[in-house]
Amino acid sequence: LLAACQREEATPTQPPAAATPAPATTPGAPAPTPTPAAQATPTEQVAQRGGGGLLRLLWWQAPTIINPHLAQGTKDFDASNIVLEALAYFDANDNLVPRLAEEIPTIVNGGLDPEGRFVIWKLRKDVKWHDGEPFTADDVKFTYEFIANEATTATTIGVYQSVESVEVIDEYTVKVNFKAPTPAWFEPFVGGQGLILPEHVLRDYVGAEARNAPFNLKPIGTGPFKVVDFRPGDVVLYEINQDYWQPGKPYFDRIEMKGGGDATSAARAVLQTGEADWAWNLQVEAQILLQMEQAGVGELVITPGTSAERIMVNFADHRTEKDGARAEPDVPHPFLTNKNIRQAIALSIQRDVIAQQLYGPGGEATANNLNAPAKFKHPDLTWEFNLEKAAQLLDEAGAVDTNGDGVREYNGVPLNLLYQTSINPVRQKTQEIVKSALEQIGFKVELKSIDAAVFFSSDAGNPDTYAHFYADIEMYTNGPSNPFPLNWALRYHSSRIAKRENNWAGVNITRYSNPEMDAVIDSLRTELDPDKQVAGFRQINWISVTDVVEIPIIHRTSVAAAAKTLTGYTPSTWASDVWDIGNWRRQQ
């Protein structure tokens, strides 16, 4: 069932801390390649730790929590990645490289079950938590138990649903047992959703108490930096971990991750004025970015992207309250449950205009919700801008203008759309383009822009988060976090619907429920045949687009900005911008 495969790759500019043997992986799963050890040889010198002063980061979507397993937005995972670590990561070449693990499990080294039912991770023995306690296999097991407890309402639970148990073999060896043969053995404890938590700090905060843990605002990690101060929605201050397990790292003494503002001002601070060293997620008009770069202070860092900017359609009624909440899944939307009306919206989006005028090198028009890896894109999906056809679909649905005011009604309900997204110039201009077209065919559109720190917050008490989705349609960017995007696909599974009962932690924020979609996703949990994997993910793409659950607009590249003096970073398609921040340095 498993195949041994190996391919030649260029090694990262900053190699991982331990050598990886030639691996064998499941069919369709990424094939890590051998990478050299980072330890110094007798002829090399270990770099001196510290002395780099302050590293200034700008995340215009400000972090609101630093516990990745309770987080909703990328900015929270990024803030966590500076202080916490996973067992392994996908690097810039799509290879698995070890971090808290000594090596990547393979069939050859005995770590990977040939039938895909378990994986054994051997852990580093020289790692300590920031408070001096040793990192052990008990912490890995505890992390699973923290996430798997339903009362915790962990946002990362989808990654761990294939796990039957986590078994401690010895102090530095842990075995992950799966419920069935799984091709995604590398999902649990890997990357941003696999950051390990300290048992000795959080053991009393599992379940209902999880969101009350002081850890969420001042975590204890194993990473290269410690949290000194955190003001949610504003700034995180870090200081160097002088006991970090990697010799000679990190270089910087302090980090300031400043949030708030907007993407344009963040880009200007790095590219023109030199007030910051790194600016993340620059969703800024292409012409403005390129003009800023001419100042010569900083440079754009463009990485192939996995995500699509898309419009989500709400299948629940956000205007009707039930048991103190709105948009509950058992209260259907009065007109967006009609497929013709949803298709009319999709036909009213000028994706080429949005791509050319607003994104430029930052993205291209797409007809697929899943764009990476490219093999999962459905070759038969296309997009079209056609207002005449859209109006005809509304006619067929029985949506007519009964009052002569230009607004159609469906079963007596006006086609009024509340269209929300985060505050960002590109998104507001996209909203205007879409609104103009929709109002030409009989919709009335109200635009709502929400501060990113609020929109992407995990605050269960805030009605303006994207997960509450108290609107008819909303827009943001989303994509998979590894090359086998099973966890990403759960956004369409009926078991993962966001609702009051789970503190809106479910990833299915559209409240979409389709037995056919559920069956395809469920089949991929155990599918080891590469061809069937491709067919399955393409089917997910097909259903999500043709049933108009989400309307893809732009396949985005990852655009950041770095000071020209900054070195050592290796942006990865699958990892946080700061996944390797222990390697970052400044040229003197």
C-alpha cells in the first residue's frame, strides 16, 4: 500500500537541525528528501547567539490569542509560531524537515507503518520549555488530549480526527495510532496546526476551562523567543530564549510583532521608510506595491500561494435569532438556499477585472476553490461573467421585481444582501465591483467592512467574526496548510458546521450540508491510491463550485516585504512566514 519514493531537491538556505534519511511515504503524500544536519563540523564555527537587536514585524491583522489550537486566523498561528514549535514542518521545497523530532518517520527507519495505521516519532532529548522543564513525549500526548476533548472546542480538531490514540513508548518516543489506514499521517503535530503544548502548564485547562488559561495570552514554549508582553489586537513583544536548543540561534534579541493599521501602510514601512523589517500578507494594489519597491529600502517576497480569495454563501438565516444566536444551521436562508440565485451571484463577478486592476502579480482569476497542489484543480471548471444569464436564472427562480424599485423578491423576501469582509483597500474595491454588478440584476447590496483584528478573532462573544457569519455573503482568503488538503476540505463537511454549540469553532462557516460531499471527504481519510486521491479532491472542488458553496475569485500568491538587510528567511508555500525565524539574521 505504500511506495518508497525519493526526488532530488535543492536544500534550504538554512538546513534543518538533524539529518533526514531517505524516506518512504504513502502514495500521493509528499516525499521528503534527505537534508544535511545543521550541527557544526570541526571545521565550522557555530554562530553566536543574540546580538541582533530588535526585529520589527508588521502584521496588519493583529493577533488576538497565542494558543494555536484555539485560534481562528493566520495572524494568531503566526504569533504562536515564534514561541511554540511542532515536531516537523514543510519547508520551501515541500519537504518535511524535523524540528522537535529527531528525524522524519519512514518505512526504512521503522517509524512509518507499511499499512498506514501508525507513525512513530522520535523526539529530541535536549529541548526545554521556557521555564526550564524538559520537553518529553508526555507533552505530545497531552497536546492531543487537549485538542480531542470536545469541551475544549479546539479549532484544529479536524487535523486530529483520524487519530485513535497517542501512546508514549518512552520519554522521547511517541506513537500515533490511526483509526484506519491514513495517507495524511504527517498532519498531526506538524506545521502551524501541530504546535506542541506544555502539559505541566495546561493540564488544569483542558475542556471547558481551556479558553480561561493565562497561557493563551502569555504562552510557555520551546521556541527561539519568549513572550514578554501581549496586548491582544495591538502588539506582541518577545525576547530571546537564551536556552534555545539550536546552537547559535536565534540572532535577534527582541521581536516586536505590531498589529493594526492596513496592508498599504505596512508595505510602506518596509519598502520605503525602513521603519520595519518584515510586512506580512500585502493585499495591496500591484501598481502601488511596485512603485514603493523602487525606493530601494526593501524588497517584495513573492511565494507561490495555496489560497484563494473567495466569497462564501451563507446557507443559514442570519436575520433570524434562535436560542440567542443567529445563522444557526437549522434555520435555512430564505433565498440563498435556491441554487439558481447562488449561481446568479457567481455569474456577476468580474474576476478578470479584479485580478488585473487590483492584484497584478499578487494573484490570478480562478474557477477553483482548491488551487494547490495543482493536480487537485478540476480541469473542467470555468468561470464566466454574464449578467444576462444571471438575470435569466433569477427569472427561472421566480425572483421578480414586484414594487418597481429595481429590487427583486423571492417568495415575498427582497433579495437584500449584506456583504461583509475585513477592512482592506483591495477588498473594499472588490466589494464595490461586485456590488455594482449585482445591483444591475435586481439585488440590493449593503457593504460592511470589519476591522481585521475583530473579523478574524476567535472571540465567541463577538458577533462580527467571520465564523459567526452574520451576513448573507462574506469574503476572505483561505487555503490548505499541507500538500494533502484533507483538513482544508472539512470546511464543507456537515460535522464541522460552526454554531453556538461549539463556540463557532467549526470550520464549515457556510453551514453547508450535503451527504455527497461528506461521503467524498470521508473516503479520502483512508484513501491510499494516488489516482483516487486526485479524483476525490477534484470532486470536492467540483461540488463546492458548481453547488455555489463558495465562489472562488483570485488564486493568490503570498506577497510579503522584507528589509534588504534581512537574511536567512526561507518562505514556504505551506508554512507560516515565521516558521524558521530562528534562522533570520541581519547583514552588517
